[in-house]
Amino acid sequence: MGVFAEKGYSRASTREICRLAGANAAAIHYYFGDKATLYREVFRPPEYVTEVPEALSAPDATLREGLEAFFRPLTRLLTESCMAPHQHMLLVREQVQPTGLLNERRVDFFRPRHEQVCRFLCRHCGAEEPDEAIEHLAISLAGMALVFFMKRDYVEAFAPGLLSDGPALTATLDRLTDYGVTLVEAEARRRRTGS
């Protein structure tokens, strides 16, 4: 991942990747087939980030329970990911120098989760099916969480200690959930009052 992040896809050498990994140069071909497939695998998010939390599909889940389940993978990702700086650089490189290798696949990883979040929000906002406002709300909630991962350096510069340890991450999860509840309740109220 580090080689792709540092040099970009086109300049990254499979020979260098294997050397740094302490693997035989044929390992990439054997396990992945080619450099493009390896690159796609590097971008595969952890399963716990893409899976649909049970609380989002449980019909009796409260708004708070569902949103906490939605935000919880972020705290796990922040705790476990020593690769975050590389992942961030890879995402930036894909935006500045797109390879075209990830276009649909990245979206497909998250589509089931996004669709379930929208159905969950419909239940709690009184909507029959997802519309533009529900989609906007789902993307806004995801954005609130992603800034902590994608811009962790900014978060730490502006609010040192906010992500420093387990208790700090738990407090961040609680706040994100509180803010999410407020946003969803505001959308539900807007729909009820027509304003």
C-alpha cells in the first residue's frame, strides 16, 4: 500500500512491492493475477466497514441504536488502522490522478450499506421510500464520520486528544450519534410540518 501511496499506480513497481513485503516477485501474479487486481485489493475496505449493522435492519431498533451501529465502525477503523495515512494518500491520488480502475467497484462495496441506511432513515422520518432529502441525510451522516478518518491530522491539530484513546473514541462515537439523532429528528419534523 505504501508504494502505491508514495508513487501512484503507474510508477509503482511490483518488484519493489514484493521486495518491501519480503515476498517473491511471482507472488503478485500467483495471488492477484496482475498489478491492477492488487491495486483494487489494496482499496478494499475492511468488511466491518461495508457490512450492514443488524440495528439498521431490525424493525424495532431505536433511532439512537441504529445510528450508533452506523457510526461504530469508524471507532474500530481509527483504533485498528495503522495504514490510515497511506489510505488517505491513495484516495487523494485517485482524485488527482484517477486510474479508472476503481470507479464502480468502490461504490459497489458501500451500496448495500447506503441503501439500508436510507431505508432506516425512511422509517424514522416517516418517508415511504428514499427521496432526495433522505439520500442527502444519509450522505451527510457518512460525511460526519468520514472526516475523522480522512482528515485525522486536521482533527488532531484542531482538537488534540479527541481521538487519542479508547475513552476519547467512545466520547466521539457518542457525540456523532447525538448529532445524527438531531439531524434525523430535524428531517422528520420538517416532513411532518411541511416546512
